[in-house]
Amino acid sequence: MGKQLVPLISQEQIAATVRQLGQELDRDYEHRAPMLVGILKGSFIFLADLVRNMKTPISNIEFIRLSSYGSSTISAGQAEVIVSLPEKAVRSQHVVLIEDIVDTGITTDTAWRYLRQYQPASLKLCSLLDKPARRQVPVNIDYLGLTVPDRFVVGYGIDFAQKYRQLPAIYALEE
Ligand code: IMP
Ligand code: MG
């Protein structure tokens, strides 16, 4: 009856993926220091590793938080910004939104629209994982790490009912 952790992405694979994303961002932001905005809570470990893989100066690191799944594995139909940013922090910045995983797309789309209204100089999306199978809202991922199958994943910052964030690798949570 208990849920099992099935290995999906190793620590080594994660490290190589984050290194690659850091290089892509370095290449594209060489001449304009980006501001990174992490979506809490799931992106916190990814963001921490990503910035340490970037050589380009970063102008600012901020976080926003959206209402989440709660403790369910089924996404609610909509997201709401519950920890926000001042408009002046975003305006005229080259913003990169940092997400752990894009699933239905609702969270990312909400965050994207929220930041867009503050008129950043540019806005891009970087997500460690993409789970396209359940997409409801189209999302363009400018910097993508890995695509995952339609399984519920945990670890490396990603939770189930607030658990498993501390796992250094990524697992599928199976019945
Ligand atoms: P979306 O709004 O459905 O795209 O979901 C985005 C958010 O849901 C992500 O930031 C994750 O926190 C969470 N999420 C989506 N898929 C999973 C999963 O497989 N495991 C854990 N959290 C997930
Ligand atoms: Mg989350």
C-alpha cells in the first residue's frame, strides 16, 4: 500500500543538466546581467545549483510563491500569486523565471503573466523538468533541462505533501 521511490534521474544526470543550463544562460546573458526569479518552493535547490554554474553576473535573485497542489497529486484548476514582488524590482530587468517542473502549465503561465505586467526588459523561462503529457496551458520553455514521463516525481526540491524535497536525486513516486 505504501508509496515507493523509483529512481528516475540520478544526481550525476542532474548535475550535468544544470551545468548545461548554466552555460546556455551564460552565453545568452553575457552582456546583460539577468535577474532570476524562482518559483517557491520547488525551485529552491535547482536555483541554488544553477547560479553556482553561472559565470555571468546576476543582478538580483528573487522568489515568488503561487498556490500549489496542497497535498494532492492532482493539480487544482488555477494558481494564485501568494508571495509577490514589488513592481520596481522587475521593471526594466532581464528576468529569467526559474521553475522546477512544468506540468499542466497553469502555475508557470500565472507566474509569467504576473511578471510580464511589470514590464521587464525581457522575460524568459528556465525549467529543470518538463512533463508535457498533462499540459492544459501552452508554455514556451526557453531553457529546458529534461523531459519526464507522466509520473509524479519527487526529490531535488520537488515534494509530495512537503516531503522528499531533500533527496539529492529525482524519483517517481509509485503506488
Ligand atoms: P502546473 O501548474 O500543473 O504546471 O504545476 C507546476 C507545479 O506543480 C510545479 O511547480 C510543481 O511544484 C508541481 N508539480 C507538478 N508536477 C509535479 C510532480 O510530478 N511532482 C511534484 N510536484 C509537481
Ligand atoms: Mg511546486
